[in-house]
Amino acid sequence: MLFNRIKKVLLQKNNNINYRIKYETFKKFYYLAMLSAIFFIIITPVCSQQSAIKVTILGTAGPEYFPDLSGISTLIEANEQKFLFDGGHGTNEQLYKSRINPKDINRIFLTHLHSDHYNGLADVWLTPWFLLGRTNGIELWGPDGTSEMVQGMRQMFAHDMNKRVDKYNLLKNLEITIHPLKDGVIYNQDGIKITAFPVEHSDGNPAFGFRFDYAGHSVVMSGDTTYHQNVVKYGTGADLLIHNVVAYNDQLSKLPEMKEVMKKLATPEQAAKVFLETKPKMALYSHIVTNGLGTKQGDKIIMARTRKAGYTGPLIMGIDRMRILIGNEIKILPPQSLANFPLLYSKEQIFP
Ligand SMILES: [Zn+2]
């Protein structure tokens, strides 16, 4: 109808070729305008429902031997940027299995310097450099002692640093810029704010937890700690609160050396107290230390003890490579299938 009326007006005025062109142009603009309107009406609300923060629980284990678990490591993605928190054993492989090119990791945050939190660091630092052509160095946030640790790591891998450097693998891309951790905001760029806060981890001190804020959403990581007021302070109202937990079997629990270990981590009862006080939208256990129990039985016992301690809110056990999408709602996605997994060999490869 509208087209016909306009066509009539234009052609009545002057039935020459110019008016025909004007009519065709008007028709094109009309369709474009309609398409734009449809985009804004339909697509915009879909976009606004998308997640602001994506968390990948790369590894959930403590230092114990488990056949199918990797060391503690958590990746947070927001605003098209990636932030790696701790890098326990297997972190490099877990990134790959999560379809994340390890060469894209250049911001790493260490909660403390117990070896199980960074014994995968050298792999994340070196392998993507010479195998995947990483074109930048690493920025590393860590507690006192990080500088000495990095110095030692560079000496340990001096052979690679001396002999693998060539015109393809530049030395500058192995640089590690160290940012000492302090109590307070340690990163504030592009709307992403990361706050570090001290926690209590006995022989792991100085130890920190982290709060990650973006677009009105937040993730809080306790790091390794026993019950600590700072986790409550920063974790209150968080979208996702990731807490460590320890539970041993009865026999191990009685050993004096194990009692010492349990004192520096959080029991399910202590974690329950934190969850009760902070009321996160979702609580999640990672760095799950279950010596002598095994993963399945350990998980069951931890969950039962947390519930018995009175916390009835949302709670999940971390699973290696599980993903959590945080937006107006929180979605939990299982680890991606490894069937027909693409090989990672090209410098420019982007995962499908
Ligand atoms: Zn520790």
C-alpha cells in the first residue's frame, strides 16, 4: 500500500527515469530501515541477555594425585579479554581442551606461592611462545617472592631462552612484567576491576583472594584460606563465589600433620559459614582437597557437610573445564566434549 501510494505520487509528478530511480532508492532505504528496526527490536534484548562474564574452571584439584583432575586454575573472560588466576599442573592443556588458544593468555594472577598454584606456569609462559607464535610477553601479578620465583624460572629454562630464540621466536615475547600484589584494586581498565585481598593460609602466606568486577557482575575467589572475614567482605552479594575446601577421611584427619593442613584451608563447615554470610547467587567449590576419599565420595561428603552446617543456597562442586556464564542469570555449562577435538598447531588458529 505504502509503496503504491509513493510510487503514484512520484510518477504522477513526472513520469521520467529520475523519478523511477528515486522510487527504487526509497524502496531500498525502506527495507533497510525495516531490517534495522527488526534488529533492534529482536536482537538487542537477546544481546543484553548474554553473559557479561565467562568463567572456565580449568582445574579443581589441590596438590593431590588424581588420575583425571588438573591443578587449580580459573580463567575469567570479560569484554573480550582473558585473565588467568593460578596455574596449577596441566593448565596449558586445560586451556587447549577448553578451546582457548594458550597464546592468548598474557595476564596471570597468582593467589600465593605454594607450588601447586603455579607449577603449570612455565608451560603457559613458554610453550605458546615457541609453538604457537605468541607475540607478547606476560604480565604477572603475585605476592612477595614472585620476582625471585620468576628469576629462578628463567634460569631453569635458560636453555630455551638462549637457544630457541631466533627471528621467529623473539626474546621480547618471553618478558614477564611483575606487578606486586597489595590489598586493594590491582587492575582497573576497560570497565574491568580486579581487587586483591589478604587471606589466612599459614605457611602459604602472604596469600590473597581476588574479586573480579565487570558490568555490574562479580566473581570472587577465596584463594587458599581458612575462614576469613575478607572473603565475607568482598564476597557479599557476588554472582559467583569460588571457595577452596578440604575434607580428609577419618584416618587421615587424626594424623597431626594432616591437622596442620586442615587448619590452613576451609572445612565444609567454614565454607558454609562464608556462604551463609555472603549469600552469593552461586557458590562453587574449587581446589577441592579430598585426600583419602577420592573425588566422588569426597564430593558427596563435602556437599553433605556443607548442607548439614546450614547452607541451603545454590552450590555446585567444581568440575574441571566446566563453564559458568554470568549475566542477568547464571548458566552452568558442562565441559566441552573432546570427541574429534581439533589439533592445535597453527599460529593463527581459531577454534571452531
Ligand atoms: Zn596453598
